[in-house]
Amino acid sequence: MIPRKPPPGLLGYVPKKPRHPYPFPERLERKDPPMTIAAGFLCRDGIVICADSEVSTDLEKFEESKIFSLNAEQDSQHPTIIFAGSGWFDFVKMTVDKIQRRSLFAANRFEIEEIVENTVLEVNRKHIRYYPTDPKPFFNLLVGIRDESGLSLLLTAGTSVNRITQYACIGIGDTLANYLARGLTPQRETSQEAALLAVQILDQVKSNVPGCGGLFSEVVILPKQGAVSRIVPSKLIDIEYRARDFNILLKPLLMSFSNPTIPDNEFEAKLAEFNEQCRRVREEAKERLERARRRKV
């Protein structure tokens, strides 16, 4: 006698669901969105803000500016603001757009600081708090502000807003960027010198940290007086190439410098070779810039 199967739910028996003839593929879990790298430097004559130019999602990767500005014209009667953001790019753009609209008629940088704080708090309360799934969105901002009384560089992290006195780095590559910037004193440098350092720091981060990339970096200078300026892409790429060449040339010299058993004349020969190679690389860079200038003309 063949025993009968117990009814569903009895003695732990659960009938199997019928197999679909064309089963649907399993849905992949949403990946954490890749972040960017951005840095801000408060210099003696302005503010430098830089960022990589690559935006990545689960399905695509494209180039887009991550630096925004307000009242960037030289004759603007209102405070000038430049922004860079890291984290969920849609939330960065939404927050920046709200700050821009609310700051159109702000009288000074202190009013803008209050607007930044209130807007960041609002976005976290109204949008991030009620986001339907995990992980929750996140973003950080760097905000450079200029008015008639001076300059301010702000860093937002979560719902906090802090003034920065030297430099700040945000994004997935901030650990490496902070390490490379440690020991620098941008407040003693000009904005042009700090911009060169910023390009080299971002190039190292893009080369070594997944999620940071793009054909070139973006560098924006907010001077104490005058219009906001950007370093053109061709010059940025040239600076990155020269920095890479310098690192290659420096390694043999560093090895001989670190070895005290090498005779002085051999070390002097390495040093002379290093100087000659640096001079040659600079000459090649000048020739490239001159060729680019001639093509534009």
C-alpha cells in the first residue's frame, strides 16, 4: 500500500511550486554607486577646487563636470560660489541646485554658509531619510565662497558643515589624496601653484583608486578678485604627463640617494643625469604646448 502525502501545512510538508517553463533570471543586487575624488585648497590669493570628470553607474560610464559655480562673472555684485561633490551624483546636483537658487540674492558669505547648512539638513531629512531601499544615498560637498570681506572654504559631511583653513579631500580616494597633500601649506602658496599640485594629486588618485577616473581632471580657481578661471584640458593633460615623467626620473636618483655606500662621484653623476633628463622633459613639454598653440591659430 502506497502511503498518501499529508495535506499542505501538515507535518511540515510544503508542496513545491510548479516550475515555470521559461524561468526569469535572478535580479542582481544594486551595487554601491562609485564615488569621485575632489579636493579644495585655501590659498593666499584664492581657492582652488578640483575633481575627476568620470561619472559611473551600474550600467554606464560617461564624462560630466562635477564642479558648479554661481555668480562667476567678474562684475557680479553678489558673492561668488564654486562647488564640487562626491557620492550619489543625483543628490549632489539636487543639493547644489537648491543652494544656488537660495543664494541668488545673498548679501555675504556668512548668509551663504547658513543656506548651505540648512539645505544639507533639509535634503537629509526629506529625501535621504525616506529613501525606500538600502544602502541609503550619501554625498559630501566642497564649497568655496568669495565676497567683499574675504574667502571661505566649507566641507559638508553628513549633516555637518565645517570651515576649512588649509585643504580638504572628499570621495573614495580621499585617504590617498590626504596622504599626498599632507605636509603641504597651500595657504602660503599662490592659487596657480596650488592648482599644479592639485592636478598631480588627482592624477595619482585616478591611477591607483578604483572608481576615480576620467580623461582629465577639472581644476577651477576662485581668486580674491576677478572672474573664476579653469585650467584648459590640454594643459591639464600635459601637467599630468610631466608629473608621471618626473616620478619615473626620480626613482633611480632616490635609490642612489638612499644608499650611503655609493661613491660621491657616482651619486654626482646620477644627479647630473637627473638634471639633464628633467631639462629635456621640460623642453619637450614646451614644444608640445607651442604646437598646440599654432594649431589653434
